[in-house]
Amino acid sequence: MKILYILSILILMISCSGTSSNKNTLIFKKQDYIGSWPFSVDEIEVYCTGYKGVYCKANNGKTYALNGTAKGISQNDPSISKIEEIWLDDPEHSGLKLYYTDFIAEGLQLCEDK
């Protein structure tokens, strides 16, 4: 299981198309992602706030909270949408969603790099 997790992180890092003009964000594109893309949008930009809140800006123009910290901080912020709007069901496991923990891990690494 640990090897699978490490492999997932490596794949996520490789699939990252690069950084945006802000060195504290990462852009991920569905077309470059190896594995099951967990979102209904084709591109997200992941970033971290000072409180280790990990968010993503999607190419649909909305911003979503990815981790528990971000969800807690922004629960009353109308400018932050709920990830469930774009989070896809797992086609192989009825009632479950696809994992997006790799994106959170990458976002938390951005927090550490600040």
C-alpha cells in the first residue's frame, strides 16, 4: 500500500504540467494526469494558504476547498464552492468517490515550500 501511495505521488508530480506564474501554485490537467482524474473539470490550479488550507481554482471559474482545514476556514465564505460539485463517483465502487488525496499532498508541500 505504501508503494502504491508513493507511486501515486510520483505520477501526480510527473503529470503536473508545471507551475503558474506564482511559484506557490501547481496546475494539473486531465489530459496529462495518469490514473483516474477525480474531477468533472479538465484543469485545476492547486494552492495553499498560510493556515495549510489547500484549495483549487478550476477552469470553470470557481474555487474549491480540498482539505479539511480549507473546508473549515471557508465554510461560511460564499466565494468558495463545495468540492462535491466537481468530485466524480468511482465507477468501480458504487457509492464511493475517486480519490483526490494526491492533490492535497501536493498542496501541503506548497505550504512547506513557502
